[in-house]
Amino acid sequence: QVQLVESGGGLVQAGGSLRLSCAASGSIFSINKMDWYRQAPGKQRDLVAAITSSGSTNYLDSVKGRFIISRDNAKNTVYLEMNSLKTEDTGVYYCNAVLITTNHLIYNIWGQGTQVTVSS
């Protein structure tokens, strides 16, 4: 069984910073892409940042220049460094990964989500 466990959310004032972590565990052979999504109350879940196994990144326009996604392949972990946070960044942040297990099964899995609240 494989799973993603997120951490690092919390309450922060506008202009502040937070760092989210998402660790994959289980019988993992390799991880392809790892992404961060965000879902604000009453809204759809949006892709915030993505990173491939080779390190190529992609960002939602509204977070470019403020958020940085990175990954540690040795630890099967992806990070999201969030700076200059705005109230509109508030939401539940979910980690998503596409991975291959040691018995050659492909999984597209989600973490449980971590709440980020930015106060004005």
C-alpha cells in the first residue's frame, strides 16, 4: 500500500511564509509527477504547482514568483515553499502523485490535505 502524508499547513498573516511537505511511503519503485493542488471553500480544486521527476516545474499564474515547488527524490518527498502569502491563497492544499510500485502497479494518489489560512 502506498500513501501520501502532508504537513506544514497552518495560520499565517498576509505577507508571511509557510512550507508544506508531502512524503510518499510504501513499496515505491519510482515517482513520476508530484503536484500541489488547492481548494478554497466552495470552489473547485486547482493545480497550484507541479514538478516532474526530472525537476521541470509549472505554476498557477497567481503564485508565480511567490511559490516554489521542489522535491527530494531520495526521500520521496515534495515541498511547496509559499512566500508573500495573500488571503486568496487560503484553502486546503492537497498533494498528488503518480507513482509506480515495486510490483509494477501505477497509482494516482492523493494526500489527506492540509489547511492553509492566510489572515489579513
